[in-house]
Amino acid sequence: MSDDARRAAGRKTRTEVLGEAYVARSDKNRNDFNADFLDFITEGAWGSVWSRPGLTRRERSLITIALLAALGHDEEVAMHVRATANTGATPEDIKEALLHVAVYAGVPAANQAFKTAKKTLDEMGGDNEEEQEGRP
């Protein structure tokens, strides 16, 4: 696939996952300094990885949330929790993914991610029955 084709596929996938408003804001903030980075993530993350067959968007969404949580990237966790409105991942799915984070990446990382996810789901009007502290 050419760079242009991968960029087009990535833009389509990115828009479908993150939403038109998010991509429009990103485009508005594009400048000479960040343009190469935006092309890189559009082609690499969205055009190469997110656009591949083999996993559903729901599965990719949950993997992404778990990895971001494990690495402590709270803003990105929130962004990808919001994207679950488009990927089909449910609050229950997110909870299960974050339980894996607790076991494999540590309770402190999961604890923070549970807080971030809960806050984001509440902002989205999600039906998350009780606050999870991520603690046994």
C-alpha cells in the first residue's frame, strides 16, 4: 500500500473511531511543527494497525485502553474510552480490560485508569453502575 493510500485509510479509520469532531479539531490544530507527527500516526497507527483485518475495532479498542492504562497515559485513556461509543466496547468490557491491567501492569496503574474511565463514562452518560477503585 502506498503512503497516500495508507494515509487515506488511516484518516477514514481514525474518523470512524474517534469521531468527525475530534479529527476536525486535530486538523484545525495542524501546523508546520506537528504535521509530520500527525501524518505518522495517521499512517502508522490508524492506516497500518487499526485498519488491519484480524481483530475487531472493539478488540483493538480494549487492547489500546489496556496498554494506555498500563503506561499511565490518562488523557489517551479518556480519549479511547470516549471512542468506545464508536467501537462497540462497553463499560463492562472496559472494566474487564482494566482488571487485566491490575494483574499484569500493577494495581496503581489500574486504579488511576479506573478513575479516568469512570469519569469519562460519566461525562458520556455511560451506565457504569459503581465507582471502581481498582483495589482488592
